[in-house]
Amino acid sequence: HYFGHRVYVDSCGVRAGERDEFVLQVLDEIGVDASRHSAKSFDDLEDSGFDLVISLSPEAHHKAMEMTRTMAIEVEYWPTIDPSLYSGSREQILDGYRACRDALRKRINERFGETGLPSV
């Protein structure tokens, strides 16, 4: 979304998950339409030609490091709180998801340069 066709990005988790409406809402708030995205696992990745894998949880980082045994890839670990663990009112849960979104967006800008999108 941020870099158009200049960069190929894919997304997966340790296990395939279900659609998370909170994710869709907080991404929509910043103009990212993820409604056609399907949650998949490392095993579901169609491409294996990645230069960089960024993991967000210890378990995902372990899986990513396993990939380095057979692929020449760089792996970075960006510890991230799982927003699905938040509880409370709908707005409190959304605030947790927004915090996660904003922290990742900031990290992307720091690592890869400005996205051209307004900062949060």
C-alpha cells in the first residue's frame, strides 16, 4: 500500500487466522482497504523469493529464522503486542488496535523511509 509496485509485500502468521473486523476498521481509518486480504500461515505463502522477513512475535520470529536455513534472507524482529488480547469496550479494543497500527506504521517509516502518507 505504501510503496505501490516498487516493493512486493506479503503477510502471514504462524497459523492461518480468521478475518478480524477490528483490523479492517483501523486500517480503513488510514485509507488501507484490507477487505480482500485473507489470513494465511507461513506454509500458505506462494512466493519464496523474499529479501526480508519481519516477524512480530517470538513464535513468528522462530519460523522466520528457520527459513534462513534454506533461503538467503534477512530477518528482523519487531516485538509487537498482539492487539487481539485487548479487552473492554469496543472503543477500548479499537484503541489497542490503533496503537499497534500506529507503532507499526512508525517503524515502517523509520526502516524504509517516508511512505508519503500523513504521520499519525
